[in-house]
Amino acid sequence: MKLKTCLTILCLAMTWQANAHTSKCNIDNLTCPSVIDQKLPAAKDMLTWSQQDRVIGFRNTYRAYSGDVFKATNPQPIAQDLKDLSKITYKYDNHFYTLSEYIKRNDVTGMMVIKDGKIVFQYYGNGNDDTTLWTSRSVGKSVVSTLVGVALKEGKIASLDDLIIKYNPDVKGTVWEKVTIKQLLQHTSGVEWGEDYTDPNSDFAKLTLCEAGNDVYNCVNKLVKSPTRGAYAKPGDEWAYSSGGAWLLGDTLEKATGVPIATYLQDKIWQPNGMVRDGVWQSYITGKHDVGAHGFNATLEDWGKFGLFIANDGVLPDGTKILPDNWVKDARTWNHAKNSITNSHPDGLYGYEWWNNSLPANVKGNGINKLKSSDTQWALGIFGQIIMVNQAENLVIVQWSAWPIAEPSFNAQPLEASLMFNAIANKL
């Protein structure tokens, strides 16, 4: 009897240990990162977190909200050919800085440089490692944009010029009714949306509060599709960055494909492209609806592999091309709507949810401009999240950061990033 009891206790203990190992981050079906912080900052305060809270919060965002896992089933790690980049310098504000100084000055918590398909530099800081699932913020918009391209190639979306109401009938009777999918991609819907990250009453701040509450989908749906929401311009005429429009693009994509964003990403890119580890997409209704404006959480290497997928024009390892012809180039064909053209970027700022963050036209003294806007596209997220892809140089650079300001002036951290990345391109 005693032996039987001991065996029962032993079995229960072994089962508990196995369950504890597989669910230590409290996400079912997820291979957890090695770093699991115990105390997390409040999600509702994301825009005002301290620097320390921001690091902990960004590497645990996948735990702070409901999420859908996208599984990695056939890992194909990126080959390595590490190089010494320590002597590279860039000139900013009349001073020269090295890569290590750039990392410190810009609160970089992870960085990877991939040249000709091989990792030549990688850095992890602030307790992050190669298993950390860092949150994308608006880098996720560029992932969603790419999935729209996949849906177009598959015929699930017939044309970018289709009105979104064709796939998303819920917009009937709202200001979104006359907006096309392309206008959502380019952020030229003309629909009013307050993106101010410093205003606690902005639409974006309200979206953040919705996400930290209950009944999230209905809360955000009512916010974005409110019948009282107005227009500031005719669709297509003016550019204005809008996470509300990006959320609606993701919502429309899901209705066109019939599956959540995470499932579509997993089935079309993550598994066929040999991503290395599982990721998590923030969801409003688990298994049914994920966030179109952000919410992508993955390792630094898999951010890099996504950049390589873009650099390779959407061709999978088996040779299958899952993006339309010229999609990647079209995605960085900067729109010329009002406000998209600036003195520093006269060819335009924004494409299909990719940014033009190349060296401004008036910046001199930093070597050859290797990252020309015609060849380079940037996925950018608040507080310094970056995937930079340059097809001409066969170069991908990804960066995680905890900038002290959500959206600094282009003459601050974004400019430093373009200077540093260009210096790397020149060296390589």
C-alpha cells in the first residue's frame, strides 16, 4: 500500500513538473522563452512606463494580453559569419559614434545584422536572449501588410482597389464605407484618427485602454467604426498615420481569409519559411481575432528571417513564391499624398505600411548613401522597434529598443538609426 502510494505521489510530481515546464509562461502550446519575469508593469500604462518597466513589459507583452500562438515546426536557423563591426562610426550632430555607443545612446536591447543571408552581428542586452519574444509595436503593421499581399496572390482579396466593405460589411453606414484596401495600406483613408501618444484622450490612448480591459474586440470595434467618426479629407488625397485604420485592415484581412492573423501567418509564412521558434500574436478574441495594428511577438532571429523573406521577394525555401510579382517593390513605392512628402524625404514617407527612413536628402558627410529610398524599406514601431530591408545590398538589420519617447522627431533616434545602418552597409 505504501509502495503504491509513493508511486502515485511520484507520478503526480512528475506530471506537475512536466506541466510546470510547458506552461511556465502561462500560454498553452507555446515553447516559452528562457527569461520569464515574475512582476509585470500594468498594460494600461504602456505609454507611460519607466525605462525599466518598458524593457520588462516589451519582452512580456505576449503574456500581458490574450494571444494566439503561431508555431514553428521546421526550424531552419540563419547561418552565421560573425564579423567585427566595432570600428564602424557614423557622424551625428557633429560627433562621431561607434556601434557600441549607438547601442547605449539609443537604449538598444537587441540587434542583428544579416548580410547575404548570414548573421554577421548580433547583440542581446538588458537580460534578453535568443529565446526572448519581444513585442513589435507597429512593426506588426508591415507583417499584416505582407499577409495582405499573400491574400491577394491567393485570390482571397481580388484587388487592392476594392472597397473594404466588400470583405468587411460592418463598415456600412460609417465613414470607412468609401475607403479601399490600398488606402488602408497607405494610410490615406481620410478618416479622422488621433494617433498622439502623449495625449491621454487620443484615439490611440483609448485603444490602449480598450486592450487592457474586458470585451476588447467590441470596445475597439466601436471605437474605430463609430458612426460619429468623421473625415478630414477625401480618400486617397492626404496621408495621416492611423493605427485605427491599420486595425481595420487586419480585421478586413481576417474576414477575407476566414482565419485569424496568427493562423494565416503560421500557415503561409512561419512554418513554410522555417522560422526558428514559436511566436504569439496579441488577440482580442482568442482563436478568432488578432490585432492588425501591432501585437506580433517573436525572437530577434525570426524578425531577421521575416526580413530575409521580404528581401527574397516572398520566395519560400522550396522555391514557392507567395507574394504577387513586384509586391515588395510596390510596398516601398512611397505615396505622394499630401503630408507624405517632406523636405527631408521629397520622394515620400510611406508605402504599404512600410516607412521611408533612408538618409535625408540634406544629410552629408556620412559616406556613400548605400540605403537609398528606392531600395530600402523600414518597418518601424514606437519606442524603437525596426526591421530594415535593403534588397540591393542584400542586407537586413533588425533592432529592439526602449527609447524614452514613443515617437521622437525624425532628426533624433530615427535619423541615428539611418546613419548607423548606412555606416554598416558601407562597411559590409
